[in-house]
Amino acid sequence: MKIKFSFEFLIVTLIAILACLIPSSAISQSDFKVAFVTFVHDYNKYVTRDNVYRPGEDLKLYMGVENVNRGRAAAVDFMIVVKDPNDYTVYGKVVKKRVIGYEDRIYDTLSLKVEDEWIEGKYKIEAYVFDVLNFSETYKKYKDIYNKFIHGKTETYSVSIETISRDIAPYVRKELTFYVKKYRSLPNQFIIFNPRLEASRLPAGAPNVLKVNVMNRLDVEGETTIRVLVNGEVVDDKTVKLSGYEIKEVSFEIPPLPIGRHLIRLRAENSLISGVLPIVVKPLIYNKPILVGDVLNGTLIYSPNNYILGSVGISEIKDVEVEKAIKNLKSPNLNRESARKMLTNLLAHIFLNNKNKKTNVMRIALLKGSDERAEKILPKLLEVIRKESGAPILYKGVKDYNELFDVDIVFYVGGKPKVERLRYFFENGGTLIVDNPFYWRDLKHDLELNLLAIGGWKNVSTPKRLFYSFYQLDVYRGMWVTVMKEMKLPPKITYHNLSVDKFITGVGEPVRISFSVKNEGQTGEVKVKVLVNGKTAYEKKIILKTGEERLISFEYTPMEEGSYKVEIPGTVLVKVFFAKAKAPMTPTPTTPVPEKREGAIFIIISAVILAALIIVRILIRD
């Protein structure tokens, strides 16, 4: 029996066979990522920005693609075309990427300058990725190199990638828009945070001061105008100009207010007013919402802001030797203060809402499996919190999952904790705080899925109380100040003229440290403290009258060779001096001195006297 095959059937069969033998070259839309960025760390790890640019700025565009490696090779062309508001092409660029090996994630950053002559308006970017790998020809190159080695035609390994033209290559296209505007600043360019009132309670007739931190979250200069409102009326405003990523403290004067309670708020142009205190390891800014939810009878708090490791400057892109990093906790700085205040408010929120607390002490531990660096950093940070706030903290060390019976709050620093093993802990009213140090990895979804095994994570939200449980942090919603008819103001101390009388001294030799302290508040007792290399060198309580200024001086003796940093806590006054070890005394060679012959001198004198007597006797005879 003869079987007849049509020509069409043969073609279809051949195509099917080739499709099985040759890896697919199609790129899907989901494989191709394009974004406006300020910083790129790695594949799909970048910092995004808004799509508004000023003339003269650099526009950075991240382009990445995956699933393009076929036969131990990949070849892609990234291309962009920019069109202005009138649909004229004003820019174009192609970047070619070639890979020998199994790397299947390819990315690049395309930069272009927004020219001064570009008109204002809406621009369009057409972004393409072309898969230009010629698989069959590249595969032949692999075969050729094998044959050359076998037949002794080469002793050097070298494989070239063969490509096809873009006009026949499979591709994916995405379209983005951006705006060119001659703004002084860009939308949401600034973050305003960490408000501090000089006093939340004060007598009638007394002025007040509000301080905030302002941060430029982009790499370009800008300015913003900030207004302070009391009961809805503007009482002070300032225009702040910041360079890229700059952070500045800004003070506002609040005039005397009438007796009663008053609501103070901030409003600002091109700014986000944040109650969450950020951790900043430039250019990364951790300031996402903190989530609190119920698990059985307990609580899970998810902090995506790297407060533990970030308090000493550690991030995904910056590692610091832990012992050196811990020194950052000894004196106030942005990250230390953000971590200290935010964690203080978290602990206060837990303490005030814990209906099952069995003691007035917060027993805190670090869960085993956390980042090892947290084992050294967390206890130091908790000690700073305890000293600054008076929080009743008892640190219990590192605990395993089955060792939490005497723990109220447990921290986990790192990836996903095994929350399903903490059923008994949550049933007993325990609180788990997951502090995520990863900027580009959100653990929220993983936590939700894993908690389903023990009943789920319920009533998840960002409680308003987090922002005023201890420190008032949310100036956007408002901060209250109370003016009373009669109230005694505390002393208000300022320090000046810190000095050290020697820049270089010897080990064991004292230096004299001096400074002035002045009371600009009411008469009262104040504690004066000076640190040398982070340790207390001088501490004393003194009574100062209103307006009184006093010079304080004391001696400090360095006992080791090295540098010594003198500082007054809570101020910017710092001095440095150096102590050098004394050089050992080297004996100086001396020339022997001949002994004096006192006897010879005596003989000579005696002889002279005897001769004189003889002469006198002869003269007498004559």
C-alpha cells in the first residue's frame, strides 16, 4: 500500500521538527523591563524616579531582559527612540549586548541628556529589545572549535557569536512617556521628617521652635518652600535649597500663643511629609509603611526599613565591618536617630496595647537564624533606646524557636522567619518584629502565605498610634502644643567655646579641657557631661540662674598613645588631640675626664710658700 504525502504536509512536519530541535527565540512582554532610574545596582535592582525632567538634566533608563539565552549564548540589541510633543524624533540610541555562557539576565543603563533647546511638554520613548542571536551559525562555531582542537588546528579557545539583522529579529516594544518642564524642583523631590518641638507644654507668652529634617531624594539640585501652620494659619515659612541627596535640619519660629491647645502642621511644595523615619544609605532610602497585624493572640510587625543593620550604616549595597560600624551608635546621626525613635515608638505601641503582659519589663530577644551582624548590633541599639527613653528593656540574647517561653518580643533580621514554628509564642501573646534589610525584596507576601498555616495575619494596617506612642513624628497630621497660664520653664542650656589646651601631648601628661555653659531658660539644676572617645570624662550637676554663663575646666590624662575625640553630647562641639608615647632616654657617650690631682696642687703651693719664707729670712739677716 502506497502512502501519499502532500507538499504542505512535509513543510509542516519539517517546521515542527525544527521547532523541537532549535530553542525558542520569542521574547514575551513580561521578560522585558524598562524604567526611569537614578541608580542601578544589578539586574532588576534599581532606584526609580518620577518622569519629569528639567532641561540640562541626565535621563537614565534601565533596560533589562531575561529568557534569551539559547545554546550557551545570547545576543540582544537594546534600542530607544525619543519623540518630542510634535512627534519629531529628537534622539536615538542602540546598545548591543553579547554573552558567551549561560547568563540569561541581561541589562544596561541608557543615558541621554535632556537638551536645553528641547521644548516643554510630553515626550514619548519607544524602547525595544531585539533577539539578534543566529542560533544555528553560533552552534556551528561551537562545533568548529571542537573540530579545530581535535585536528590540531588551534590551541586557543575562541567562539564568536553570530547575529541576524534587527529587521528580521524577534523583538518586544514598550512605550514610556516623560515630561520636560522648567521647574525649580521636581514632583516629590523632597522628604520632610523627624519633627521636634522645643516644647510641647509652655507658659503663655513664651515662643517655641519647630525643627525638621529635609532630604533631597534625587541626584539633582532643587528647592522647596515649607510653611508652618498653627490652627490653620501660616506663622513661618522658609525656602530650602538642597543639592542631590543632601539632608539639612531646618528650624521654624513659632510666636507666643494664647492659652489652650494648638495644632501645628507643615505644608510644603514638591515634598512628601513622612511620619516614618527613614534609613538612608545613599542612594537607597528606606521609608516604606510599617505594617502591624494580629496572629492568634499575638502580633506580627513587619518593618521593611532596615532599622537594625541600617542604624550603623549597613545596607544591601554597603557592608561595614561590624565592630567599626557599632561606633556609629555612640553619638547622634541620622540613621541612629531614625532607628532609635522609630523602634522606641514600636516598643511603646506594643507595651501599651499588650493586654496579656505579665510584667512591667519588656523581655526582648533576637530569633536564631537572623543576620549574624544583628547579634552584635541589636543589644547595643536597645541599650541606646533604654538610656534615651527609660524604656523597661531586658535583653535575653539569641533564642531558638523553642526557647521563647520567657520572651515577650522577638526580633528577626534577614529573610523569611519560620513563622509556622511560632504558634505557641503567638498563642501566649508574643510579638514578632521582622526587620527587613533588603531594599529590593519585599517579604510581606511571603509572611502572609506562611502565616496561613497558623491562622493567618489579620487586621493588618499602619496604626496612627505608631507616630505618637512616645515621640511625636507625624507633623502632616499635626502635633499638639499646650499653652498654660502658669508654668515653670526648665533650664535651657547652650554650650560654647569647647577647647583643649594641647593639640599634641605625651602619654601620662594631662591636658586641660574647657568650655562655657549658659542657661537661657529658668533657674534650675542641669547635668553637664563631656565624653572622650565615647566614654564619660566629666559629669557634674550644677545650678545656673537665668542668663548665667559659667566657664568649666578640668584635666584629662591620656594613658595610651593615639587620637582622642572630645565631645559634648547633644551638641556639634567636637575637638581632637593626640597623645604620643615618650621616647626612651638614650645614654650620651662622654669623654673620660682625667682625675684632678689635688695632691700635686697642694705640693706646688707649699713649695711657693716655703720659697717665700726663705727669701724673707735672708733679707732679715742682711
